[in-house]
Amino acid sequence: MASGDADVRREVGPTRRLRVAFVADTLHAPIGGGVTSGARVVERLRRYHDVQVIGADAPGEGDVRLPGFVIPVHAMKAMHFVMARPVRKELDKAIAEADVVHLQFPFWLSFAALSAARRANKPVVAGFHVQPENALHNVGIWLPVINDVVYRLWVDHLYSHAACVVCPSPFAERKLRSYGLAAKTAIISNGIPDDITPNGPNAREPEHEGSFVIVTLGRLASEKRQSVVIEAVRRSRNARKIKLVVAGTGPLEAQLKDLAKTLPNGAEVGFLPRERLLQLLRSADLFVHASEVELEGIAVMEAIGSGLPVIVADAPESAAKDFALDDDFRFPAGNVRKLAQRIDALIEAPDLLRAARTRYLERAPAFDFGECAKQLAMVYDDVVRAAHPKTSNGSR
């Protein structure tokens, strides 16, 4: 082991370097938390372990690139999510050489990789990053009974066969348990990435000077409910002083741009380069998150880590509501009138808003990305030791 590896080993605790097969259909589409988190965690895990990505856009030398396809539905094509077609020979070879298999998404590729891992007697760690609602709402299916069927399929035929299921929040763990999950779980946040810094309000862009700037961030899709934010701004009695930025990409971009034309100042809607997004998070006045489907809420955490106060929807299928400081920063999901009232109350109470910056920043260290990645690395070590106790070296 090189000296650099020894330094990493001291950082994460006594653990041997493992070979990890990281199975993820795609890691490079700017479409949501599971993809974004996967790409970040692979990069960080390579400090601790030898990680081989298996997927449709696996980019690195030594990774396994499989044939990809896009489901021929407008919403799925607009989100640029590429599904991977499993190739048994490739999966069997890569997984046979791994110490542990990580499944990032509950799709066809992961089911095939689970079968390969069982044939090779390799332990599996499965991440819970997708709710059925994420996929079904985007193809126009809003039936709870269908959500239940998909949950039971995933729990019975995928997650229950993992040595450990990694859940990003207590809400996510409770959700799987409610559908009968009996497997071991670990609650590990997706974390606030390293490029999020609490530098306080930055200098504003010229067009934002003198305005109250509201940002909302996320995939432009039905369950994220950006339309609720736009309509609430339109109804605000302070609408003429608000500049709204709706950052993201997705199938509803054109529709949201049309809706934004009803605002006194319009709104900026669409993809933002990362550097500009970071600057906005540091210089804006308020972050509003109306999403009704969240296993954690990476966008909310990025706002908190930037010191930006957040208002979140109180939705039964969202963990993000737990980030709200109190009822001043929470509104009933989908309730445009209440959201407009919350926005107006904060615009008209600048002292409360300034105090909220400090209170939110105090929460950020609990979601340090490096610590979260370290916890995942230790999960790998634990499941490998449990699977092969006679051949595992060292102890913790």
C-alpha cells in the first residue's frame, strides 16, 4: 500500500482497501439526487477503495460500460436518464473480481447485478435513492396502489436480499420498513458537497440589486412542484420586488417558463452552471422547496450549507420537511396561499431572516460529505467481514 493510501486509511479508521463494484445505470445526467450523489460518492470512495463503475455511461479506465437505452417517454427522455442493459458475461466477470457490490438504483441493471452477486457469493450494499413516485409521476401515474406494488417489488426482490440497505434519512428507512424490509440498514446522509461553502451573502448580480431573490432548485418535474412556487410569488403582496430563479432541467421546463411570464419580474428558469448556482445560493435571500417526494433533499441541504434560509413543503412523502426550523419555514404541501403568506412574512421580517441564516448554518456540519462517505466505506468493510469472517484481516 502506498503512503498516500496509508494516510487515507488513518482518515477513515482501520479498514482494508476493498474492490467495490459500483452498479449505477448513469452517473452523469444532471437530473436528480440519486445520480448526483452517486457521482460524488464514487469520486470520494476512490480515496478508500478500488471502485469499478458498472453502467451505461461508466467513463473511467477499468470501468464496465454497458449498452444503454432511454425509455421512449417524453418525461424520461427530457431527464436524460440512460438505462443500462445488463450483459451477463460482463457482470459476472466484474462482480467475481469484487469484494462487495453496491447497487445505486432499483432498476433492471441492479436486479441482474444482484443475481450475479448471489452466484458469486458476494455481499451486496443497496442504496435507497429512488421512490416509485419519482418515476411514476413523470409518466402520468398518480395511483397510490401502483406505488405500493412497486415498493413491494423492490423490497421483496431487491432490498431484502442486500447485506445492508443504505437509507439517506430516517424517513427513508421507515418507508422501507413499512413495506416489510427485514434487512440490516444504515442511515447515511447524501451529505453537503465540498464546494458548498458558508461564506455569507456574496455580491449580487447587477440584475438582482435591490430585489428580494428567491431560488428553487431541482429537477423540473411534476413531483417537484415548482409551479407552486411560481404561483405563490405571483400572489405575494411583495411580488414586484421578488426576483425568482428556478434552477434545473427536466420535462416541465417549457411549461414553467410560460407560467413564469405571469410574474411582474418574470423568472429565470432552466439549467445553471455549477459556479453560478453556488454564487446564487450564497447571495440570495430565500430558498423555497415545494417538492412533495424526497428521501432526503439534497437541494435543501446545499441551501442550508450556503447559509440560505429555506422554506419547505410539509408533505407526507418527503423527508425535506424535517429541515424546517419551525412553522415559519414550513407550509402545507401544494398550498399556494400559505406559501405566499410565509414568503411575505419573511420579506417583512428581515431580522428573522438574518437570524435564520445562522440557525441553518449551525445544522450544516451534521451533513459533512466527507464524513458521510467515510461511513459508507465502513459499511462496505463491515459487510465483507460478516460475509467472510475467516478470511477478513484486522479488527475495529
